[in-house]
Amino acid sequence: VQLQASGGGLVQAGGSLRLSCAASGRAISSYSMAWFRQAPGKQREFVAAISGINGNTRYTDGVKGRFTISKDNAKNMVYLQMDSLIPEDTAIYYCAAVIYLSGIRTPLPTNDFGKWGPGTQVTVSS
């Protein structure tokens, strides 16, 4: 089982990218899925999640209104549409299955699809 993120690249500020996450070895239909990112010298952080139960979405404050997460169970894919990109969005982006715990604002990654993959690099130039 694994998740393979792709779609990253170099883009100017204000531009857009669409990241894709292909799942293999296990169906994502019953899983909540999320995107995380790690900028140079910083810890990995939560970006966006989509519930496997009701499709509700959740975003970190810095990307609300600019990023949209979606999930295609038939294709076993998760997407992250990123618009109005800013240099602070520069990071390696990863996808993961997640769980929501009561009292914790951001969902936590699980190992249901194995360890973190290589991710996909997003670089936003000013």
C-alpha cells in the first residue's frame, strides 16, 4: 500500500497548481485523507483534509479560500487545487490518511497507506 503525490513544480506568485495523490493497494473510499507540507527548516504541518464519512473539509488558516481539497473514490485519488499561491507556500507536499480525534483541531496522519512517500516539491517565486 502506498500514496504517491505528484503535480508539484515552479510557479510564480499568484499562480496555480493542482496536486494529485494516487493511492494503491487499498481503497481510499472509507478513509479521511489530507495534505501536509514541510518547508525547509520547518516541521511538517497540516494543510487540508477531507472526511471519508461526510466529505467535510478542513483547512489550516493560511490556505483557506485559496486551496481546495477533493477526493475521487472511483479513481482512488486525492487532489489539492492551489490558487493564488504565495512564496510561503513553498514546501514539499505529502498526502496521508488521517484520523480526527476529539479536542484536537487538526487531524493526525496514520500509517494506513505506509510511511510518508517522497512528496512533491512546490516552489513559488516572488
